[in-house]
Amino acid sequence: MNPTLSQTTFDQVFAVLPIALGIIIYAIFFVAKRHETAPSTAPLGQTFACAGCGRRGHREHMVARQHDGAVSWLCARCAAH
């Protein structure tokens, strides 16, 4: 006996197979990427210069001032003026 696929079965398999493989690949990448974290914007120990006097300090000790879409960092002394 010569087992053969009918033309209809053959067409249905190759119509569904690319979609199924795409969904499987998408699911694998989704599971692999969901536990990644975004890189931090400022590494620990990075310092910023005061826009007023030039004194350097850690970001936690600086005051951010926004103007025209830009951010300037000021030390506590310059921010108080």
C-alpha cells in the first residue's frame, strides 16, 4: 500500500504549520525576555557637576531643575538661591 496525503490535507498542513511555528517561537522569546531588567540610567558612584558653581556631587545629593526639556543638576547651596 502506498500511503499518500491528499492535496487538501497537504494544503491544510502547510497553511497551519507556519502560523503554529511562529506562535511557538514568539512564546519562547516571550518567556526568555520577560525576566530581563532595563539597564540603570546612572551607575552607582557616578557624580554630576553643579550647573551653577561646578561642584561635583552624587545624584542623590543634587537637585534636578528642568527647563525647556533639559535637566540641570544643582548642588543644595545653588538650589537654595
